[in-house]
Amino acid sequence: MKRTTLVGCLLGVLASTVSTGVDLSLAADTFVPCSDPLGGCPDLITDPTTMAPNVQNKNIKPNDCQVVEGMTQAGNRKLLRFTFTTPNIGEGDLIVGRPEDHPEWFEWSDCHGHYHFKEYADYRLWTPSQKASYESYRVAHPEMTAAEVMTANPGFTPIKGEKAGFCIIDVLPYSLPSVPKYVICDFQGISVGWSDEYHESLDGQFVDVTGVPSGSYVLEAEVNSERLYQESDYTNNRAYANVTI
């Protein structure tokens, strides 16, 4: 189900958000803390079973938001599209709050007419040999963020996607079915047992592979790569899928 459909269907349960005890006055900070009064920290994972990467060709116009916002270039482009699903399997909700209260996390998009989360998702396309070296390094240095790993290893040169996060909400149930709490973009979060999802059809939900040589690759998708919000476990934020270009 696409997020636009889900949001429309769930507007009627918005009152449940207020009744759960979510603090609507969270102070702005550079870090989203564990603040669920009924639980502990969230733990987001990337679900590999929904990725289903596939290559599509598309003619993109110069005034397309994907061009304006630097996600791709105008013209005939080859795009590796895939779906990005991030369940919360932790003990507590991820409580992000209102975008306008947190300019350190969100930025306004004039083209799309809504806020973007600056660092929600990272997409990288690797050759198999580079992926093996990169993953070994990540496992050996779990304390490092993705940016720190790249800075320490300039030889790691994946092809990167430029997707900007949009609205972090309860889109799909994953486990422990319950009433979703975060259902509109005005106050964002992911409940325990729910997933946010970016369907492959959305703007920027791809890695531009125009001109990439044919062959075997590995697609990596990572949630919260710069650890802007606190989780109980950061080592399960990545998922991989094999791809043929």
C-alpha cells in the first residue's frame, strides 16, 4: 500500500496519537532521543524481502523535482528502482515529532511542497568485491557511522542514490498488530511493530545507473546511517540485494 493511500485511510484514527501519551512538546535537539514513556529505544531495520530491485528506463524532464533536487539528471536515464521498508522491532516507538520544530533534521522542499528528512536513508551500489571489503570493515567497526567509514576509506566508491526522506510514519504493520499512532506528516514517528515504507514508484526511490557497465552488483540500503536518532542496535540497519545491470 502506498503511503498516500494509507494516510488518507488513517486520518480518522489521529485521535489515538494524542491518547497514547506522546509528548507533543519535545524540545529541538541535534539527536532524536529515546523518549517513549511506555517503552525503551526503537530499533529500525531494513527489510530485504521488499526491496525487489529492477532496472527501468525513463525520460525525465528538466523541471522534474527529481532533477531540481539533485536526485538525477534530465534526459533518458536508467534507474535501479526498489522499495525501502524500515520496521521498528525495538522496545519503544521512534518519536520524531513535528518537522518545523527540527530544522537540524528537516529541510523544506519548494518543489515538492513538504519537508524532507535530511538523513533518513542511504542507498549504495557496490561491485561484489567492494561490498565484501566494505561489509567486513563495517562489522569490525560497529561504532562508526557510514560517513565516518567513507572518510576513513576513500577507496570505497559506491554509486550512490540521492533519495531524501519525506514522511516517517506507520505505513505497514510488521508484527504485534496494533492501532497505528503516527499517521500524518505533521507529527512523525514509527510505532513498535510498524514499518515506514518508500515504494519504488516514489520520486528518488532509485539509484541512477545510467552509463554503469553491465554486470553483477550488490545494492545496499541503510536506515539512520548517521544515527540522528537513538536506537538500541545500529548493526541491523543495512540490507543487501543482488542486482544485474
